[in-house]
Amino acid sequence: MSELNRAHNFNAGPAGLPLEVMQTAQAELLDYKGSGMSIVEMSHRSKEFEGMITEAEADLRELLNIPANYKVIFMQGGASLQFAMVPMNLRPAGASADYVVTGAWSKKALQEAQKLGATHVSADTKASNYNVVPENLELDPKAAYLYYCSNETIHGVEFFKEPVPPSGVPLVCDTSSDFMSRPVDVTKYAYLYAGAQKNVGPAGVVVGILREDMLERVPENLPVMLDYKVQATEKSLYNTPPCFSIYMVGLVMKWIKKLGGLPAIEARNKAKADLLYKTIDTSGGFYKGHAQTESRSRMNVTFRLPNEELEDTFAKEAKKLNMIGLKGHRSVGGLRASIYNAVELSDIEFLVQFMQEFQKKNG
């Protein structure tokens, strides 16, 4: 552990942020760039704030190579509000939308969309307890869009290839928990969005990347705060945005650039996940991964022990060693290590050493 006694933070979200980013925010907290004010005190109409949000967007565009015909929008409400905003804005009246259900979050998105209009389930992996990414999808060639969640935090499955919709059907993605963890071809999507609190910032802001032509679908008379066209036209400044959260996202973009961009972040994340999964796979069955090998998430490693009593003991003993957030989600149990961008390889090495020692004592 560092001299600051920072936790080995395996929380699923809100999750850890890079130490360097936290230190920059700390240094600028009382005086942002000579303004004599904190970023949390100044007007969102000020030149300082407008400069900050413009720079955050520019860095995001550079890292993801976002084309000019895509709007970047910073919004409130978390991914859960997007579950309703997507069909409200992008599904025309009378049309149906396709949903791929691979876990808790895509299921919640489907349920919200069902309240507002017609849906079609292209795949649902519930029968396997959501441990696999489906290969075969039942697709509607007239669907308003095809929706999926690229990484399911609770069950620990991740898409490494985008589903391919029928010609002319837009692809929409909730990429909250693997956003900015690897390169992505934005041009394959009509809309992708992410809650910040996993990989790129604190809770409070959603980053949306929307192809401009999709704005033509937005119906008249939507509540103004739920209208993508308003949010895009006003450049995320229709009302007071989540100022500090956007500022932190901007700092994380700088950190990713400093590390070498998304290819470097992907290599770093792959090394962490490979080490942890290798430990699980070579334990002789003491540790058992939930997700099937080809569908394993690099962000959320879910696993079980021989019984729940051992799982409780594991989590308690790990916490004594300042390893936080290893209990699985209450809905599925087991254990889960969320190893987002800010988690260091040294954190994984510390966890792996503990896992090996725990097995020796309890195996």
C-alpha cells in the first residue's frame, strides 16, 4: 500500500480514480487556474468553465477518434435515466426496438423501454444465469435500433465484438463499465453512452456520443431535460451541468493520454485480467469463474468459492488487509473484483497473493 494508505479499491462503482488525478484535483480545489475559485464554486457560464468542458470534449474526441458528425453530450441522471431517454428520443412512434439481454443492466434497460412502447428481445441469456455473450441474435430488420450493454458489471460478461444489426438499423450501446478501457470504433454506433463512475470519473455525469442524424428522430414536446436535441444544441449547458464530475472526467482524459492512449490502457487492463483469471483457473476448482471463458469481462471478475461461508470469510479477511469491494452483488452473491482503469497491476498482485494464501489455509 502507498504511504497515503490508499485502499486496494475493487469497488464496482463508484470506483477508484487514478491517484495522480485525485492529487491534481486536490491541488486545484481552492483555486482553479488562478481564478481564485474552486471549480465547484464558479459559474458554468464562466470562461474558465467553458474552457474546461471544451477541452474535456476535445481530449475525448482525440482518444476515441470521434468523427465530426457526432455530438458529445454531458448529462445528468446516470445510465438508469438513459434507459428511458433512449426509447423516448430514438424510437419513433409505432416502431419497435431490439434488445439484447445479457445481465441485470440490459434487463433494466429493456424494462424501461417496455413501459414506453414496443420492444423485441433479440436474445436473453437468463437460462445460463447470464454467463455468456450470445452468438446468435434474432433481429428485426425494421427495428428502430439494436440495443446492448457492452459489459455487465454484476455477472461479469463483456462483448469484445459489437453485435451487427441489419442494414439500416442503428446500434445503441450502454458502455458504462468498459468505457475508455480499450479502443472502440465509434462509427459503428448511432449512440453510445456511459455513466462516468466506473472508469472515467465520479458519479453524477453521463457521457453520450450521438450521431447527428439521430437528432432528426427526436420528437417534439419531450420534457426539455430529456431531449437529446436540446442537450446537444446547448452543448451540455442548457442548465447547470454536473460541473465537478465533468472536470474530473477531463482530468482522467489527460491521464489516459499521458499513459499512451487507449491501446496502452487496453494492454494494461488485459494484463491485470489475465493474471487474475489465471489464478482462478489454476486453483484446481477452489475458485470458479462465473462467466464462460470467451465472454469474461476484463472489468468485473466474478467468481465463487466452494461455499458461501468461505466467501464471507474471504471478503472479511480481505477487508482487514485494506482490499475493498470484493463481495459480489447482493442479487447473485459470490465474489467480484472490479478492476477498472485506475486499478494498478500491483493491486492485482496483492489480491492474487492473498487468494493463494487463502486457498492454502482453506482448500
